[in-house]
Amino acid sequence: MAITREQVEAVLDSIINPDTGVSHCAGKSVKGIKIEGDALSVEIVLGYPAKSVLDSTRETIAGKLRALPGAGPVTVNVSSKVVAHAVQRGVKLVPNVKNIVAVASGKGGVGKSTVAVNLALALAAEGASVGMLDADIYGPSQPTMLGILGRPESRDGKSIEPMEGHGVQAMSIGFMIDTETPMVWRGPMVTQALEQLLNETRWRDIDYLVVDLPPGTGDIQLTLAQRVPVTGAVIVTTPQDIALLDARKGLKMFEKVNIPILGIVENMSTHVCSNCGHESHIFGAGGAARMAADYNVEVLGSIPLDIDIRSQTDSGCPTVVAAPRSRVADIYRRIARRVAIKIGDKQQDHSAAFPKIVVQNT
């Protein structure tokens, strides 16, 4: 009895992708089905980087297909492809950058920069080409967190080559100044510096550019909304009520300027005692979940208060790189996949596919 395409599609429609919560058929990741006699081959292309789960996905699908009556050799290819997605209307795209993810918080001290760097490293670990733009002009921290020393080069005298740390391309005002030099600048100079760092850096084929924003809703955030092609924003908060008040303001700001909210990350959600193992909610509990319910957004993940996160990041080797098999690194990778999936669900940007029309006098 020959296998039919309908049988194969039915099997694929029964397999739920744990990352997306829908089947591969519903998620439109099935790109090819080929049947030759009793031999079967299936092509699955995920719209997000998922290096750590490609093998398990392949094995799950192949196992289900081999159980079909009359099935012979089964070949399943699973890969990822990241494309550019739509941004605010009228904002010029950044060359060689497909998607820009803003990581923001309403207030300081919630661990936003730590989440941003681990998000970038997790996306890279999942197979994406990633960049990090440190938009905190007054308090740049990414050079230290990524363990990058030295100054960036300019090969043509007009643009800047990005620095690199742990496989992530990076640019920060911190590369241009001494660590103890304060940036005593007014708003217009700060926003001009941000635009230069973004547009004059020679990014190399970036799938995701993670932008570490300063806290608050000031000049940098407004410039980002008006002049930077942002695909979506991630809000970082702690469960503490006072942090959530400011996080809500940050979320509402992005809504007002039509930048989609990809989700909320609850940092320092619980503390597990390193001596006795007792888990306590020292900053409160359930705050991010309540905020997410109020604004109909997703809690991307909850990260514990862990001394290793602090020490690893301070040493220039964040958790995703320093302890890739740890529970915390796994949480960061799951957050990264959720961010990429949320972006993948957005409308694609097809502007590059249309030819430019030039009118000339002949």
C-alpha cells in the first residue's frame, strides 16, 4: 500500500511544535514533501533559530513517519531561516540588519543589560547571526559584559567596524571613551551619537540586532521610535510593584509609537538559597503575569536571582557562554526562541524584493 501525501500531512499536522504550540503544518514550516515509491522525504524550515532542538525535532518527525503503514526509507531535513520583518512606516532600514529587537525597562536596576546580553548570546547559540548595540550612552556596560577590550577600527575613514565578543558583533560608546570618562552631553548630542553608532557601523549580515536601551522613556527611546526600524521590544522588570509601575510606562510608550511588544521578561523572579535550597519571592510574586494579562502580552520567561549570573556577567563571560548547560542558560535560550518566534509570526518586510525605480532624462 503506497503512502499518500494526505497521510504524511496528517502526521505532520498531529505533531505539535513545543516552541510554538502549533503543528508544523499550522505553523507553515513544511516546505516540501516528496514520495518516490515507499521512500519519503520531508523538508521542514523553521522561521527562527533553533539549533539546540533541530535534532530532536528531526527525530520526532522521522519516528512518526516511519510508523506509517508501508513506509520505507524516511529522510527528514530540519533547518532554520531568518528573514526581515515589518517595522514602523517611513523609517529607513539599516543595511545588513534584518531585525532589530529593543530591550527596555521603565527603571534602572532590574538587570536589563544582563538580560539583553544573554538574549543576544542565546540567539547566537541557537544559530543566528547577532549584533549588540549598546544604546546606553551615559552608562555603557556591554563592553565589560561581553569581555571586549580595545578600540574599533575604521577601514575607509567613514564607517566603523564592529567589535566582537563570544561570536556577537557589538558597538558601544564605551569602546570610544575611557571607562572613567563621564558623558556630560545634552539630549541632542546623545541621540546623534546613537544614530551614528547604529548607521555608521558596518554590520555584517545580522539576523537580530539587540539594542540595550537606557532605563526610562526619554530622548533615546523617542529617537529609537522615530528613526530606528525596530521589529519589536522586550520589556524587562522584576516582580516588585515599584518596578512594575515603571515597566508599564515603558510598555505603553512603545504601544503609542506603534512598536510591537514581543513580551515581558521577569528578572530576579525568585531566590534559591545556595546553602539550604529554600526558594523565596523576595521581590514579590506574579507581577509580570498580572502585567502581561492587563496588556495581552506574553511572559517570555522568568529568571531567578542567582549570584552566578552576576559574577559571570561581571567577568565578561555571561551565563549562556560560561555555563551553557545550566538551568539559567536554558531559560535564556527558551526566551530567545520565544522572541524569535514572535518576530517570525510578524508580517515580513518585502521592500528589498521590489526594484528601485529611477527616472532619468534621456
